[in-house]
Amino acid sequence: MNQFTISGSPHVHGEESTKKIMYSVVIAMLPMFLVSIYFFGLNALRVVAISVASCLLIEWLIQKYMIKGPNTISDGSALVTGMLLAFNVPANIPWWMLVIGAAVSIGIAKMSFGGLGKNPFNPALVGRVFMLISFPVAMTTWPVPHPVFSNTVLDAVTGPTPLGILKEGLAQGLTVEEITKNIDYIDFLIGNRGGSLAEMCAIAILIGGLFLIIRRVIDWQTPVIIIATVAIIAGICWLINPAQYVNPLYHILSGGLLLGAFFMATDMVTTPMTMGGKIVFSIGVGALTIIIRLWGAYPEGMSFAILIMNAFVPLINKGFKPKRFGVVKK
């Protein structure tokens, strides 16, 4: 009788690796990085460089002197975290705040759980939310974008984001039509508006997101369902009361919705394993985002929505367990 020796899983070896996946994400973020340099100049380069260097250094120090395990900073995960953290803060953020944010992202959100693959929450978003709560003024002081050819001094000119303008205007009793009468959606597409380093240019985000989908690094369902959920809820409110609620396109193109939907809600480690679970997760992210935007204290809700749904991932995975191979359904 022939005997077969079965080794431990995985039994199928693919060409993809953690390193390849992470560097694909880095490539996908290059359009946003270039746009941020165009609008914010050396400040954009400064923020990205400090954030990335801090994340790499902190992970190396923790592994060398605390965990004492194999060095993993070359796998690209710390690089991705550093870039995403930089992309979620204003271009004029002080350097020492970035270092603290990087320490929280890597030291608390990632390495304290055992490193890549074991963290329940998206590290960059943990760092970003920690900075928002700890340094609210600095994290909500938005430089007005100016092309590198402009003579305007970046640090001297600040302004609100589109979502901030909307929230503030409604609080003052203005109607949506009065608030948005001078809005040009072309500015939303090209990035000529206030916001964090890389959330402003919808075209750059979409280019990067499509690259990841074509490379099959992420699935298309997650960002599409998140965006559709936001559009549906915002659309219903807009149809009911257009004087109080802005149209869905405004919500889709403003804030961190697109950046979060394509680059953070699709994180393999902190999202459900099955497609059914991903659908529930995506609906939850979209619904929480628009609920916070419409009725919450903050004008933006994407970061909080993703982190809240990250916490539900173990429960979602239990509820959407795939059928084991060979099990006959009764």
C-alpha cells in the first residue's frame, strides 16, 4: 500500500511574498507622494522622510533589544506604515509629533502584539488617531496647498478642509447650497484643497488603488462596497433634506474616504479572511464613516470607522468560517 506524507500547511507555494506585496503598495502610493510634493514642496518630503525613518528605526530597535528576533524591517511593512502615517497628517506637522506617532504605530499597534501578521489594528491609523487626540490643534491645522512654483509661504497660510467647511457652516446655520456654492469638484480630483498630505488628490489615489487591484494585492469589493455604502446613506439623507445634507459626490471625493478605502481598509492582517466577512466589514466601515461625518463631533470619520471594524474582525471571522475541505453539508 502506498503511503503519503502530509506536511504542514501551506501546501501550495505561490510567487507572492510579504516583501513583494508591501513594495507593490509602496509603488501604488508613489502618485500620491508626487502630488503631495507638488502641492507642499519640501514639507511633504520632510514629513514622509521623518515618518518612514522613525518607523524603520523604532522597529529595528525593538527587534534588536527587546524581542531579539530576526530583523524584518526589509520586508517593507514598516516602510508602508511610515508612508501611510505621513499621508494621514498635515504637511506642517512638527517633526517630534511624527516621531511619537511612529512610536505608537510600530511600538504599540504592531510590535507589542508580536509583529506583522499579529496586530489586530491598522498600525498607521492607531498612530494617526493617537496624534489626533493628543495634538488636536496641530493635527487639524491644514496648510493651503500651493504648487511648488507658487511664491506663497506654506507655513503662513492655513485653511479648513472641505468637510471642516461643511461642518462649520452647518453649525452656523447656513444651508448646504450656501456653503458649497463656490465648490469646484475639479479641485477635489487634482488635490487643490485642504487636507492631509495624500488624501486630497482623488485621481492619484484611484491610480494607486487600480494598480493594487490589477496586481491582485487587494480585492475590488472592499473599496467599492465602502464607497457605495457612504454614497447610499449620504444620498438618502440628501434626497430627504438637501438643505442640511450635501450630495454623495462631496463625501466621496473629500476627506480620507478614498485613501482609507483603498489603502487601509484592505489591509490583509486587520480585515476578515472570507469574502462574506469582507462584505460585512466594508459595509460597517462605510456606515460608521458617514454616521460620524453627519452626526458626530468630528468632520471626518474614516480612521475611527476602520479601527472600530478592526475590533470586530475576530467576531466576523467566526461568523463567516469557510467550510472545511471534505465536510459534507447536512
